[in-house]
Amino acid sequence: MSDNRKNALLSPDVMRKTFDFSEKMRALNAERTAASGKTLGVYVLTFGCQQNVADSEKILGMALKMGYESVDSPEKADLIMVNTCAVREHAEKKALSTIGQFKHLKAAKPSLMIGVCGCMVTQEHRKEEIKHRYPYVDFIFGTSSLHRLPELLYEKTVKGKRLFCPEEDEYLVAEGLGIERDSTYRAWVSIMYGCNNFCSYCIVPYVRGRERSRQKEDVIAEVRGLVERGYRDITLLGQNVNSYGKDIYKNGEYTFADLLFELDKIEGDYTLHFMTSHPKDATRRLIDVMAGGKHIARHFHLPMQSGSDAVLGAMNRRYTFEKYIRKLDYIREKMPDATVTSDIIVGFPGETEEDFEATLDALRRARFDMIYSFIYSPRKGTPAAELDTQIPDAVKSERFDRLLKVQNEISLASNRELEGKTLRVLCDGRSKNNSGVFSGRTDGNKIVFFDAEDSDTGKFLNVKIERGDTFALYGTVIK
Ligand code: SAM
Ligand code: SF4
């Protein structure tokens, strides 16, 4: 196997420094707790994708190691961490307005520490904006510097000077930071970070660096540990999860399909999911491994983005609609019961009415169970944002509504087809917005409502589907 396989890891010296600062901060917090009689609280707020959710679990894990306890509101916190997203302008605006609301908390409690991290502040212009317009933010670090949280916190606490952590020259993988998981039965496992694809609309490669994979041994040990601790639903994460291994295992000697095949052999009662996949890396071998798997969910989230070859080319997606649909047909041939979901962007610069109609036709042909649909949002620094063929907002919104109408009919039909069938559902407990009723997710991530008991939370249940709606299924538990 290739000698390059350790290249993606942060050096032991850097990690030692992280752990030393963590210990110093822990000692400092112990003194502060002894003096005040109160354990310091940490509140972590997360915007954006599951990768950010997974990063926030590491931030919380590090904070607990430093002697903080998790609190459920910013008002109770001594440390607030805001983990931001930059994929669309809307996400950035939401994060900035939330940070704005923390100003009065800092005024009321000057010892409060506020840290901002994640994709938004990995961009230089946003870092500058926080520096000048939000003077009560104590420290900032980008996605390459998660491991530096203990150092920044310690330095700020001891020296009192605001800190703006520069991005590392190289984005590397930090193992062993500690993870405080939000759930006792659903877990996120980041298996790789970054992206090499440079889709012309997307900020991710600029704010998360190049692709780097974790060592397979580390991933397998983490998943095995989770299964042994009773986790039922494990999602392997990466911006481009199915290009796992290409950076460290050369010439395709170990691929994502190999990893999935090996993970599937772990004994236990659990389901493996993964996201997000790029169609160019959705190989037949991967689909075959899924089809033959014992624990692998028959769910493929395969973003298509557009049904027009002209738009796909301008997006730099590196496939045509025809190529995409051949992969989809192979998934359905091998797994007729698979759930397939996708991402679609409307209003990409230069998208004509014909291009948009090609996307509607593509939806009718692909018959996705569900889509995540996005109105194109220009991202500073990406090639598409520079194009002078930007689509007016009113046209984008009108197309978005038409897209939803077509997809909603397809989703409804696909959910109705499940009526009368019995599906395995992981119970998430009492639903928040459907009081008294329980909710859960199928292997295909469809939401299901049913009556159950509190003790069923975190367990797999067999649920007979009575009714399929556009966005949810309704059923009865079969004991
Ligand atoms: N790596 C994944 C892939 O290849 O599809 C997706 C990651 S991205 C964070 C999630 C989704 O956000 C994308 O699939 C795309 O549909 C959407 N997205 C990314 N940049 C966008 C932009 N500038 N405007 C609107 N939607 C965008
Ligand atoms: Fe963004 Fe494209 Fe990379 Fe997905 S594959 S993260 S859409 S650049």
C-alpha cells in the first residue's frame, strides 16, 4: 500500500500542542469554577450542512474536555461558539444576524467569550467584516483550524487580546479531538474533508480545502465503537464522500466501495448511510456493494443539479444528463426498492427557459423520491458569480415554484406507492410539531408518523404505512 497514506494527518507535535492547551484551559476553568461555585457553560450554535453538525460535535467535545458543561441557551453560556455556513448568502445573513444578537449578552456579562468558526469566516472578506463590525467577537478560526480552539481560548482568556487565526497553509486531518454526540443512537462520522471538484457555483473548495481522507483503520475503529455502544444509524460524511481514499491510497488500491464493504462486515443491528456523493464517483462497484450489503441503507443521495447539458457544462459538473440517468438506471436495476434523492439548483447564470424545462423533464424521468432544491446564490470568488448572465430574482423564484410543483407530485406518487407496505423505521421519539405522535425515519430517510411508546425511542420498529403524503408517511407499528 502507498507510503503516502499518512500524508493527510496533522503531526503528533501539533496535536500535542492542542492537548497541552486543552489541559491548561481545563486547569484555568477549574480555578474559575472553584471561585464562583458554578461550572462554566458552553453553547454551540450550528448553521449549514451535516459536516458542520459533525464539526460542532467536535467543538463541544473539546469544550467539555476543557471543563465546560453544555447549556441549552446562549443566556446561560460563558462560551458561545457560532459554527457558520457559506454555501448560500441566506445562511451567511442568518449567522451574521445571530452574532449581532449576542452583543447585548456580552454587554451584560463581559467575561462571556464569543468565538466564530466555520466556512463563512474562512473567507477573508467575512473575517474582516467580523473584525470591524462585531468588536465583541473574541476569536475566529476557519475550517482548517478546528484543533486550535483550546489554544485560542487560552490565549484570549489569559492575554485578553482578540485573535483572528490565519488559515493553515495545508488543510490536514486531526484525529482524537473528542466528540460529544448529540444523539445516543444516530451518529455522524466524517470520513473525508474538502473537495477537489470546483463546481463553478460552489464555495466549498475555497473554504474547506482539498480532499483529504481519514485512515481507513481510524474510520473502521470509530464505526465499530459506535455499533458496540448501541448506535443504530451511522452516516459517513464527506463533501464528496465517494471519492474517499483517492488522496491517500493511490491508483485506486482502496476506494469508498472497499471501505463500505469492510464496514458492512461489522456485526450488529445498525444501518449505514453516506452523503454526499458526486455522480462521477458513483461507480458500478459501489452500487453493487450497496445492493449486496447487509447493513447499508438502500438510499442514494445523488445530486443532479440540472437536467440541461449546457448548464451542467457551465457548472463544471463533468457529466451529461444521459450519463447521470444511466447511473440512476443501474441503481434501480440493482435495487428496485432504493430511495433516490437529489439536489437541484434553479436560476444558474445563463439558464434559459429551455434549460429549465429540461430540468423539469429530467425530474419526470428520474422520479426522485425527494429533492433539496436551491435558488442559485452568487458566491464571491466563484467563477459563476462573475458571469454577466445572472438571472433576475423574479425569474428564479418563478422557476423555483414550478420546480417544486412538479417534484411535489412525484414525491406524493412515490409515497403513495408505499401504502400497505411494512418498512423498518428508526424511532426518534415524540415528534416536536405533531404533538403526542411519534416520528422516525425509514432507511431512505423518509419521515414517518405513528403511535408508539417513549421506550421505543432509538429502536428500529416495523411500521405498516397507511397513508403517503407529499412530505411524510403515516403508519401503524406492527409488533
Ligand atoms: N458535494 C455535494 C455535491 O456534489 O452535490 C454538495 C455539497 S453543497 C454544500 C450542497 C448543495 O448546495 C449542492 O448540491 C448544491 O445543490 C447547493 N449549492 C451549492 N452552492 C450553491 C449556490 N451557490 N447556490 C445555490 N445552491 C448551491
Ligand atoms: Fe461544491 Fe461541487 Fe464540491 Fe459538491 S462537488 S462540494 S457542489 S464543488
